[in-house]
Amino acid sequence: MKFEDLHVGLPVRIAKGHGSGYGGKQGVVIGVGESVTLDKKQVIIGASVEIGGVFLVLIEAEFLDLVSEGKLPPGWSEFEV
């Protein structure tokens, strides 16, 4: 996905095999921008993604795919058991 296409509230899926360990998970974009890693050696340009209302992960834009599946009813969320 292109960085320019990211916006808050967009449902996305993280690409399988992503280095964060959350590949294949679905979430919602809650922030867009750039961030510097703690060791200050890398700048990540992408989105903050909320996964299941619990996890917050910063993911590079090229590793995000738009989720075009039907929305779940209010109060429901996708998760793995």
C-alpha cells in the first residue's frame, strides 16, 4: 500500500512474514507518519495499527494491505484463539 493512501480508521492487514511477528493480522490504522527506532538508526514511514484493541504496532506502508471484507457488527473484533 502507498503511504499516501493511509488514513486514520482504515482497516488493514499486515503482510505475512513481517518482521514484527504480527504478519497476517488485521487491524485499524490509528495514526500515520514517521517514527525513529529507539536506537535512532532507522526511520519507519507508515502507520500505527491497532490490532484487536490491544496491540499497537508501527508498520511500514508497503507491508499493509487494505481489508475489503465486510465489516463486523459494532462491538465485535477478529482474533485468533
